[in-house]
Amino acid sequence: MGVPNMPATLRLSTEEQELLRQKCIKLNKKLIMAEKRPVTESELAHIILKDGVKSLNIDNNYELRLGMI
């Protein structure tokens, strides 16, 4: 039996969209200065989701945290 399909869309709040946009601009400035290909906001969102899910843990207070605990 396979994994159920997740929705193909994800709604971001206005604040989340702006944070993603600002981070993309900051990262792309560095990439362009290094003569590398810039990333799109969509590509960045996929990277954040993939890596974020992998590094998501629960701390000693049972709160969700990104990174090693």
C-alpha cells in the first residue's frame, strides 16, 4: 500500500511569502557574485521543506525544533 498523496499546493501567509522572498534575494546576491545560477522562490521553498522535515525534532520540553537536539 502506497503513501497517500499530499495536496499539490501549499498556501503561504503574507508574512511567509515575504520571508521567502527576502531570503531568496539575499541568497541570490551571493550566488550571482560567485557566478552561480540563482534559485527561484519555488526552488528555495522545496529545499527548505525537504531539509526542514529531515532536521525537525522534539526538544526536552516537547516543542518542535529544527536542527540537532
